[in-house]
Amino acid sequence: MILKDPELDRSVLDALRELPSPDGRSMIACVAELFAQDSPALLQQMQQASEREDWPAVGAAAHALKSYAGNVGALRFMEQLRELELTAKAGDSSGCIALLATVPEACGAVVAALARESACP
């Protein structure tokens, strides 16, 4: 399941827009920037753990990114990461590899969608 156009939860986005941020920008802009900055490291952790066949580490990184996804309203991506986390917990290497192949593109789609949302007034 590749999420080319991730559905972002409007209620989460609206709540983020209403929150003040420390630097005067909208909170959604701050959160979108943090997601874009932090997600590559988690993707890299998942990839490196997969190369070592360290499925618990894959699951831990998927869990962390899943939390980020939930915080920004990327519910479909969060579900994709939940599936990866459970697959990793079960030690299903072929399942993990298949799911991992879809995660970077899906994450990129979330980053792009958040960038569009943070540009909205």
C-alpha cells in the first residue's frame, strides 16, 4: 500500500492551526518542519536495522515514526507503520522487507502534504 496522496485528518490539522508556536509561526508549520527533519533518521534506522535483520529495531523505529504520523494527522501512514511494527514484532522478515519498500515514498507524500497544509492560511 503506497500512499501517493495521504489523507490527513482535518481535525488534527485544524487543532494544530489553532495552537500558538514559540516563534510566531503556525504550529502546523512547526510540526511539519519537525516531521520533515526527523523522519529521515527514523527511515534510516529502519533500513539499517532491516539490513542487520534486527526486526525488533525495525519495529521500534516504525513505532516512533507511527507516533509522529499520528501527531500530524497522517492516519493512513500511521496504519501502514502499525502494520510494519506488528510484522516486525512477529519476526516476519519477508513481510517487513515488503512493507519497508513502501514506507519512504509514503513518508515523502506525508511530508509534501504537510508542506502544502502549512502553507495554507
